[in-house]
Amino acid sequence: MQSSLRAIYDSVKNRGPGGHILTGPIFVEGADSGDVLEVRIESIDLAIPYAYNGFGSRRGFLPEDYDYAKTKIIPLDNVHRTAHFAPGITVPLHPFFGSIGVAPPASMGRINSAPAGIHAGNLDNKELVAGTTLYVPIWTKGALLEIGDGHAGQGNGEVDITAMETSLTGRFKLVVRKALHLPTPRAETPTHWIAMGIDSNLVAATKQAVRQAIDFLVTTKGLSRDDAYMLTSIACDVDVTELVDGTLGVHVMIPKQIFQ
């Protein structure tokens, strides 16, 4: 384990619930409740040449099948941009921060770092790589941004409860959007807009994500609600983001190329 991580575990005694090491809170000048924080992810780099994946006893998406714990160390090759999972099995590197979020509404009190929510947080959305942007509703003065939970790669769902967990360094640009108002997080890649749904129930999360996609198409692209519903069905992908963090995530990928 890195000495810097050991130092954090040894020195930080006032810890919130949840197991993530997070950088923050970062006070953003000019940000206040009702605004949106635009987080432009400019670069993400590996800090160490290894990652781990592990599942705990009776945790993850199949707790009834795994009543024991296991951890695997996974070497990372930054030159070839691959992870060596096992002999004959290599996985492309796809580094991203699993958790990017702001402080929740004060009425929620101190929250666990694991469940994502209206404050974003532990989204575990593998689309949020370098070159993408996350839009997060702000709920308190200064936003109080946090970033952490580095992943070298992950499959949608993160079914055993961890990804390729590793340490990352990143560079971000923050923009306070006074005129933009969002009820839930939204994202943008060079090729897609991403609408998100987060709920403890998978059906409810899916409906929220689809409704957010429809709302985006109506308010941003000028479609009628009927056409937006139809376009979401024929041209957009509804994907499971994660299944194991207390709240469940679903996101809708809206391709930019269909708009001329």
C-alpha cells in the first residue's frame, strides 16, 4: 500500500461512513445552492502500476453465492494501456474517478460515501473519462466538491462491488453555471449526452433516467415530449451504471451524431 494512503488512514480520525478516500471538500468561489457545477475532466493518469479487485463475504450483487472474501492484485501496464488480469487475459485500461460530487442538501446530514444521489458522488460511471464533463446540481454555498475512488477500469454494473481499484491523479476545470438548473446529475462526452437515474429501486432509477433523457431532448433540442420518448427508444441506449452501492444507477446514452 502507498505510504500516502497509510498516512491518511493513520492521521484522519474524523471519518464519515463509507470506505472511500476522497479529496475535498473543495470550496468553489461563486457557487451556491441552485447553481450547477460543471466539472470538466481534463486529464486522468495512473499513480501506481497496480490495481486490485475484491469481493467481501456476502457483499456485491450475488451475496447468496459468495459467503467468503477474496482479493486479486492486478498489474497495470501504462505503456501498452492494459491490465494483466490473468495469464492470457488482458483488459484495456479505462481510468476514471468513481466518485465526483458535491455536498448534499443540509437536511440529509452526514452521508455515506457509497450511495450516489442528487449530489452525484459515487456514480461509478465508466463513461466519465478524461475529455468528458459532469454537471452536478449544487445544494450548498461553495458546492464543496469531492473527487476520489480511482478506477483503472470497470464493467457496467460493478457486480462484485469493486472495479480495478487504484490511485489516480487528475486535472479538472470547474465552471459555475448560474443559468443552468438540474434536478439530477448529467454528463457529456465528445460523442454523447448522458442522462442519469439514481434510486434504491432499479425500475425507479431506470424511469428517472429515461425521463431525464426525454426532458433533455425537449428542453435542449426542441422536441415534443412524444417525439423525445420515441427517439429515446429508437436511438438511445439505456445502460445499468452500477448495482451494488446501496442506490442503483442507470444512464441513457444520447448520441450526438443523430443531430445534424
